[in-house]
Amino acid sequence: MNSSNSSNTDLSMAAALEGFCARLTAENKSPATIDAYRRDLALVARVAERKAPGLSCRQVASSLLDWVFASPDVLTTDRGSRSPASLHRMKAATRAFFSWTVREGITTDNPARTIRLHRLKRQPPKFLTAAEKRRLLKTLKSQAGFTSLRDRVIIEVLLGTGIRLGELSALDIDDIDLDAKHLRIRAKGNVVQVKFIKTDLRRLLRRYLIERRRLGTPDVEALLLSNRGTRLCQRQIANRFAHWMKQAGIEKHLTPHGLRHTFATHLYSATNDLLLVQRALGHRDISTTQIYTHL
């Protein structure tokens, strides 16, 4: 919906950013994507307003954005030079933001139209070797208690299905159908997908669900519960994964998304079938899946 009133056209970048993030939420973008865009655009806004205090979105010019992206505040961080991938994302976020301001009538022109995005060289995915995977699972199996059982479910579901972290966190108990041997996720774009569950994982999930129901939280639909009885969020899952990597003595820097890479890498290694990997991951374009031919 376009709006052309004067208060709308006088919005600062910082003020307009909240509306843009609300639009991303409505488009079912992942929380991680929205957080990253919010951080990137907040930095762009701060640097731009330092150059031109009191700046409104409509006053932003292409030359100002060129100055922003040449600024040391953007090119460097506390740890050194900002990575090409981070700069690429920041430029993409800026282009998307100003395309949105034009559609909403906040600006009449898109000052980010001249920003060029160069294709980044794809890095081979980080993943667990077969030996590291065995060590991680052995460490998990050696511990007793509900928390360890829940964490084992987290890691084995990621390793056994290749679903994304956000998709795992969003799983409800009703999404698990052990009789039909599948679980149901809401993937990117809110598209419902069904993932096959192997026998060993079904046994683990059946055991976990028995313990999960004993907790007596019928009002909480979430499959994965925190110690407070609420849905386990993505950050909590990432923290638990880091904990078990440390417990297993695996020093490789890996996020939960690395388990998706592990699933895909080992599947391609076992089958040499890129189309199968594409279907298993739910990729629309097989070029996205080609990173797993690094073996």
C-alpha cells in the first residue's frame, strides 16, 4: 500500500527501517535474515546521518551511499576488515530497502539503484566428517536425562533430515507422524514439505515424545522445550550444539547449519546423485546444490 503524506516522506532511514522489517516478517523471511538486514541497515543509516545530520530517506542520494560504502565504519569491524560476504549482504539489504521505500511512496527515486553486486566466490561448505559425527553422537548417547535426550533429538533430526535451524525450532508435536514415517516442516516461503524419517530416528523420537508428554505441558505445542517449558528458540539450539561440540572435543567452528551441510555432503558422497540431494534439501535451483560436489 503506497502512502504519500508528508510525514511518510520525511521519514529517516532509522524510522523507516521498522516498517521495512515488518514487511520482511509478512513475507515470511527468517528471523536470522531479518536480524541481519536490521543490523546492516542500522549501520548504513548511522554512517549516512553522521555525514548529513537530520537526513530523511528522500534526501539520500547515490553519491552519499557511495561515500557510506567507502567509509572505514562500513569497511572494517573491531576484528579487522569486514568480509566480502558481509559487505555483499549489506549492499543487497540497502538495495532491497530503497526498492521498498519507492513502492511505499516514502521516496520517489531509488538511490541504491547504482550499487553493483558482484557474484561471490562460493566457499566449500563446512561439515562434520564421518568420524566427527560418530564422536558427537557417542558423546550425546553417554549422557542421561531429559535435556540430553532432547539435545540428541536436535542433533539427530538435523543430521538425519537436513532441515534448517529455523524449521527445527518451529516443529510442533503434531508435525511428527511416526506411523507415516515422516515429519512436516514449513520451509522458506512458508512452503510445507515432508521429510522421511529413518527407523533409528523414529525410535529416538518415539522415546523422546513419551518423555516430552510426561512433562505435562499440553498448552505448549512445540516439539522442543526449554527448561522453562517454552519453545526452544534458534539461539538456544545453537548454544546447545556448541556445548556438545565442545564436550565431544571437536574444535571445528561449526554452526547448526553445518549439520545440514553434513547431511547433504554425506548423501551426495553415498549416492553421487545431485538431483536426489536437491530434492532432499528442497532447493528450487540445482545450482544452489552444486556446492556439494566439492568432494
